[in-house]
Amino acid sequence: MKTFCDCLNENAVSEELFSVFTSLKNAVKEISRVVKTSGTEKAGTQNIYGEDQLALDVLADKIIMDELKKNPLVGLVASEELPDEVKLGDGEYAVCYDPLDGSSLVDVNLAVGTIFGVYKRKTFVGAKGNEQVAALIAVYGPRTTVVLTSGKRVQEFVLGSDNKFVLANDDIKIEEGKMFAPGNLRAVSERADYMNLVDYWCKEKYTLRYSGGMVPDINQILLKGKGIFSYPGYGDVPDGKLRLLFECAPMAFLVTQAGGAASDGNVEILEKVVEKLDQRTPIYIGSKGEVERCCKFLQ
């Protein structure tokens, strides 16, 4: 079977980007190990958004940071758990990440994940998602998997018992199909347009597939090859809660590379400029037809 490294070579990934992918792969392996063995207690601290951190959040962030510090090709990092981007050196690559997406699901043993976006920049401020040179998500569930792209195709790898990632899906494509993951469903209390959209999905007999974690939910859309994930804003959170840099832009890069789409209702996610690290955005992401439907219902 083809390994992670085999496929990077087949995709003609440069030696430098290959090295960055290797750092991300090593971090994912270690996080996979600690997710299985660590407790679910709170760390007694809050992140920059005032959210209680699990000890596992803090540990996952440290694992990634320590791994990236070893790589001289990585000059800049930004973590969703930290207030500012961190300059590591003069390397040309910049890596942003959400170390443990969906960590509130850990105590009930649902799948969680990690999100990475890779750029060639000296600062993330002013970046657009379409400048990414690579994106990768990891899912820690019954199996540990990664889905990645370097701008050529989207591939899935599974971590085996020998601690090696092997190819599971060679060229993931998103088409059309009736599956929905309705994030921020409480918004229907104030938004009749979102209520109308959810009502449409139900009346048209869409399959509901929503776990409360962005990584597992969008991973399902990628692997099933269909569906829509929605997260609109409302009321006091007009832009929702998902961060453009750490969550939405990397996901949008993966999904569009697989033939899908991602929009905030008016603008493609990959065209949005990062004005600040904690910038939030509504997002509708998945099959092209379903994203278009969201935009029509929710403009």
C-alpha cells in the first residue's frame, strides 16, 4: 500500500513542503496517542476567547508548537489557543492551526480533530485563504485519519498499527446529495430564513449528520462526497463563532480542492482577507449546489 511519503512524492511536493508535512504528521501521531490516554479534566485556564481549556487542549497546542519549532523551514506559527502569531525564525512557511477542534466532545468520547493551514507569508494579517499552499485535517475517532491537499488533489490516510499513515482515498471528490450538518441551530430563534432552510432540508428528506465538531462533520462530507455544513451568525454573534484563519480557510481550501464550495453567504471564504487573527465568519461549506442554496436562503 502507498504510504504518506509515497503520495507526497507522487504529487511532486517540494522537498521543503514535504518537510512541513512531516512535522504536521509527527504532531498528529503524538496527539492521537495522548487523546487515547489522557484525562478529560479542565486545565484551570481559559483561552484568549474566554473559553475554558481542557488539559488536552493545552497539551495538543504544546505538541504542535514543539514539533514546528524543530523545523527551520517554519518561520511563523499561529494557534487558536494563543493571542498572537509567533515568529520562530526565517523559514518561508507559516502554519496556522486549531490544535483540538471540538474538544468539548472529548468527555463523551465523540471524534475530535486538528486543523492546519500552510502559507508562505511573514504575517497572517492580510492573508487570503486562496494563498494557502497546503491544508490538512486530522480526525481522532475509532481510527486516526488525515485528509490533506497540496493543491493537486485531496487524499485520505489512515494511521495503522505500525504507526505509519497509509493511503485510504486517493482522489476525494464532492458531488451532490442530501445530507446536512446544521451548526448554530439556535439561530432559528431569531432568523426565520434559517428556519426556512432547515425546514426545507427536513421536508426534502435530507439525512441529518451533525456531531457538534467541525472536523468530523466536514470530514464526513468529504468522504461521503456530498452534503452541507452550515454555521450562520445571529443576534450578538452576527459572524458566528468559527474563526476564518484557524478553521474556515483551511477547511474551505480542502473542500474546494475536492470540487466543493465555501461561502459566507456573499463572499467565497477563500477570498476573505484576514484582518485579525481571531476574526470570525459565517460559513456554508460542502457541495456546490448546497452552498448556493444556503446563499439564496440566507443572504
